[in-house]
Amino acid sequence: MHKNKSYKLDKTGNSDAIYLTSKFQIKKRDISYLKRQGKKKNTIRLCLHKNENSNLHCMLLYLAKNNNNSIHSHKVNDEVYILIEGRLRIKVFNNKKKLKEILTLDKKNPVYFMSKKKIHLTESLTNHSIFLEVRRGPLNRKDSKFY
């Protein structure tokens, strides 16, 4: 992420992803870099996994308050959200896309397990939110359904 570390930018997904090509530990300066990049993009991911074929996908996401995330679901994979910074709203919808539940991730409630097939949307309640998203790999683009 820094000049002394190798990384590659992948623009093939729904949001840009930064993959590091060497082992690393996330430090505050890495999160600062993610924030700077996120301000340009509204949504960007720092992927801790090696590539799309990895068996576990672990991504640090920057989500701006006024992003254009789509309502979506995942046919096969559950996912876990772990809030690092900010406040995150998760809206859960029924099969007719009617709002069913609103959850807030914050300092007191920082973790949420999203079951597969749940129709949902993430929104930052603060200027931006940073959260860890963990799900099973490898990437299957057909797993996500957008509404």
C-alpha cells in the first residue's frame, strides 16, 4: 500500500480492489491510505486474501456516506461484517424488496452475521465507514444477485 510495498489495483469487480502482493499487517497508515483512496471512489476494498481464487475472502472496505450501493443478496455465501470505524446501517428486505429490518453497527454493536439469501443493503451513517467483510471464497460472480 505504501511506496515500499507492492500492490495491484483490480477494477473488474463492483468496486475497485487493492491486492497486496506480499504478506503484511494492517497498520493505521494502511487505513489512512484506504481512506484517501476511498474519498476518490466512494467505495473501495483492501483485500487481505491473495486473489479471487482464495478459499477465504477478507476485505477491508471503505464506504462513503453517499455511495450508490445496490440492494443485493448472495445465493450461496454467508458474510460477516465487523465495524472498524464510523457507523454502518444494514437494511434487510423481504423477497418483495420491502424493508423488513434496519440494523446499525457502531462501537456498542460492531459485528453482524448476514445469512445467505438475505436481501440487503449497506449504508454509512457517518461521513464514511470502514468495516471488515469476511466470506467464503473463491469468488463466484453468479453468487450475487442485484435488484
